[in-house]
Amino acid sequence: MNIQDVILGFIYEEPMSGYDIKQMMENSVSYFFDASFGAIYPALRKMEKEGLVEKRVIQQDGKPNKNLFVITESGKEQFQHYLNSPINPTITRSDILIRIFFGRFTTKEKIQRWLEEEREKSQAMLDNLNRIAEMYPDMEQHKRFTLEFGIRQAKMTLGMVAEELKKLNQQQGE
């Protein structure tokens, strides 16, 4: 999976601008795939050169022109190739987990601060995912599955962080 695969999936559903793609990512898949404008626009330019997408310029009154990207037949074939390819193993990259793994080289207080920050981030993620679930109660089944996965993952993280903070607090009380 790469950014091109994700972009092709979004514009397979409907033509979108780079801004639209970024907004869709933030409101749907950002908890398991995130990309900046600095990655989206170069990918779109490359995909246009490769014939995977076509750019359509929409004239707008009083605003800059809007570039909508439309998937081509070649882009549809490329996306189907991605969907039919073997699934890569899921690799979790987590800064906090690496830091805690090496926690013996720092203080319990610092680990506690990291965990408290992680709790805040995970709670914000959970709140956002729950907001999305409420906004789209009739979400298509496959999208609902990925949203529910994110909700459960955030809840699991919150639970594990709470357990670890409790252990650290008990150790400090000893």
C-alpha cells in the first residue's frame, strides 16, 4: 500500500481535488493511514504523468480554479491490481512503545508523562471516531468495519495506558 493506492481508491468513488482527498483522509482513514498535502500533490502529479488520473480544471467565479482529479481506466486497473495483490503484514510503528521499551534508561515520572500524553491523544482519537460514527449512521459496511476497528483500538490503548499508569502510581506509593 502506498499513497497512490489510497488516492486511487478515493477518486475511484468520485472525482476530487487534492484538498478534497486530504479532507477525506482526515475524516475517514487517518487513524491507519495519513498523508500530508506535501505527499498528496506530488503523488497526483506523478499519477497524472503515468496516466492513472486526469486533471480537470473547474472555473470558479471569484476563486482560484479548482483541479479535480478523475481516475482513468489505467488507474482503475492499477487500483484493482493493488486490491488483488497479497496483503502486506501490518507493522505498527509507535514512538511511545519504543520509548517505554527502553524505559529503564529514564525516570518513572517521564514515563508517566508520556502515558498521560498518550491517553490524551487516544481519547481525542476516540472522540473523533465516535463523532464520525454519529455523523454517518448509515455508513457503508466496509467503511464501518474500519471505523469500528479504530474505535476498538483507541479503547484498547486507553485501557492499557490506564493499567500502566495505575501500576506506576502504586510503585511510587511503595
